[in-house]
Amino acid sequence: MIVVPFIPAHLIGFECIDEQKDTQSFFNKEYGDYLCMGYAYSFLHDGAVIAMAGLLDQGGNRFIAWALMSQKTNKFMPIITRLIKGFLNKFNDKRIETIVLKDFVKGHRWATMLGFNNETPNGMENYCFDKNYCLYSRIKHG
């Protein structure tokens, strides 16, 4: 597996895990360009994109963390987790947020492994795609 800078072309033909299928309606050049506005990386295995992740600056020392995973990601999750956690640990801004589909147990476990805390354990109704998501944050003190 190798990690490369994300480019919009990495979205072409990318098939998300079931819990992220709704996001595929955004997969176009404009969305790819938007993701490139922050820190964005793709994880490749045998020349194929298996995952993408990054941070988008929201201003005021607040960032949004995003990740797109494929079915091929499973066996690489330990190394992907280690790489992303290492990146987040070096990141100096005060607040990083991410959302997790309320019923996505593996997503909640992964967010916690990355050092995020669930701020909305009851979820946020109709947050996106008429579904309930939980808001997670990772706060750097000091």
C-alpha cells in the first residue's frame, strides 16, 4: 500500500462501503476540487484507490475530517488507522470534527480509535441524506 496526494480523478469508479454509498452522488470534479482544498490523501494498493481521507479548514482553528473507504480497505485498516492517527497527532489546530452514521458501529469504533469523542451520543436527526449522524470531535488543549 502507498499513500499519495489525493486528486479528483481518484473518485472516478471508486465504490464506497455500504455505509457511505449516499456520498457517491457527490463524486464529480467539483467535489474532488473541494476535497483538494485541504489536506487530502489517497491510499492505493496494486494501483487501485482503496481509501481516501483528509481535513478541510473551516476557519477559526476548526477542521472537518473526512474519509471514504472501499470494501478492499478491511485488511489495510490497521496501517491506515496508524497513519491517520499519526497525522492527527502532529496536527496543531484546536478542533477537528467528523460525523459517523448513527448505526455504523465500526465507524464509531474507528473514530474512537483515532482519538475522537462523541459529542452527540443520541445523534443529530436528519443531519445528512435524511439520516441520523453523530458528531465527533478531537480537541487539542494547550
